[in-house]
Amino acid sequence: MTQTVTPELRQWIADQAKVGADPEVVLKSLLDTGWHREAVIDEMRQIWRGLHEEHPAAQPAPVPVMRVPEPLPEGGIPSALLVDGREVRVIAAMRLPRVVVFGNLLSHEECDALIALARPRMARSDVVSVTTGGSEIHAARTSDGMFFQRGENEICQRIEARLATLLGWPLENGEGLQVLHYRPGAEYKPHYDYFDPKEKGTPSILQRGGQRVATVVMYLNDAKVGGGTTFPDVNFEVAPVKGNAVFFSYDKAHSSSRTLHGGAPVVEGEKWIATKWLREGEFR
């Protein structure tokens, strides 16, 4: 159902902004009363931006809100989604942060094939440096990893096309798949996937396709104990189950997105994952 912002609602939003209300609190109030996020977010953004332009000293600059992928239809959570003939199950969903856990996203054969292709190319994992715009080894990340180029082989092409359909996001806006291997004790401490606008290296990173707006973590094996994907701000953890995946989006490069997340230490066994990051524009 399409929702239209009425003049009365527009005035109410403007009144909240003028008295200094936190836009995140206003948005939550609207969602709690039945408004769809897509119906009100542009209106809120325009109101807060207008106030800042009128009174820049009194009003904080608005945090830019970006369009993000949305895999689920409005009006209720379906039990499964049919994606190119494959039944992808919807296991759980959360609104803030926007998190969706999928089952049966990958077949066991696809998981095994990705591991086999990645294994000979594994090296100590690095991270994108927002200071220089390059990459660096970081103590917070104790896994081994490698990157496939987008569309590098048939299995990457198949998975990337499936994700583009599932998420309604252009295939060319995705980075190449990254495969990571965590041995016992390995972890990735809580972090954000967006690029911090305050860091001097961020502008050069954004030239390759804009901000990251969403992440998909796909589990390629069953870790025996530990190794879950954690969201500390909301005390939520996703178990690493072979073929399943967790999607989360962040419409602003800001901690209010509540997308702080990490890879919990592997206690027993090992963990293999494939990660897909999605950008605002075409990733080059």
C-alpha cells in the first residue's frame, strides 16, 4: 500500500525538528505508528536540511541518508522468497538496524566450490585504510582471506546475479566477493562497514562507487562452536550455518545506523564465509 505524507503530518515533523528533536527518535515514532520508512524519510531529510540551511549555527548538519537495498516487500515478512527458481527462506528480520537472516541462499555445492577456489589464494586478511585509502593489516582482524574480482568465474557470476535479484540492487554496484577463513581463536572485533566521512582517506575510496550501503555475509560451512556474526548495539547474534546468510544495510555513514557488528571468536572447528559489499553507485 502506498502512503502519502499529509500536510498535517508534514507540519508535525517540522514542529519536532524546530524544537530540536532527534530525527532518529522521530523516525522510530513514525514507524511505530504504522508509517513506512520509505514514505517519510525523504520528507524528514528535506525538513532537517532546510532548518540547517536557515540556522546553521543552531542546527547540526543533517547526516546524509542514502538509498539502500531492501530485500523484503512491505506489508509483512514472507516465509520464503523465490529467487531465480531457488527458494530462499526468511529466518528473521529486524528493522533498526535493518537485518535480515536468510536460509538456503547458497547450496552446499556452491559453498564447497567457493572454498576450493579460494583456498590456494588465502593470505592474512587486511582492511581498507580510511587514513590512506589503501589497505592494511589490522590487529582487530585475525582471519585469512582473498578477493575475487566481480564476475571472475562462473560461480561468482551465479551468486552475484542471485544477490542482485534478491536485493533489487544493480549487479554493477557490488564489490567482488571476499572469502575469509577463521581458525580456532580467530575473530573480527566489532566495526562498521561504511567508510568514515571524517577520515582523510575516505574521499579517494568513494571515487570507486560511493559509500557502502549494505553487506551480505554468507556462511560456507558450519562452525562447531562460536564464530557468529554479532550486533552488539542490539544484542543480536547470527549463527554460522552453511548456506545461510545475514544481510544488513546502513542508510547513513553514522553510528546511529546501529550496524556495529563483528565476527565472534571461533571456539571449536573453523569458519568460512563469503562477504559481499554493496555501494551507492557502480563499483569500478
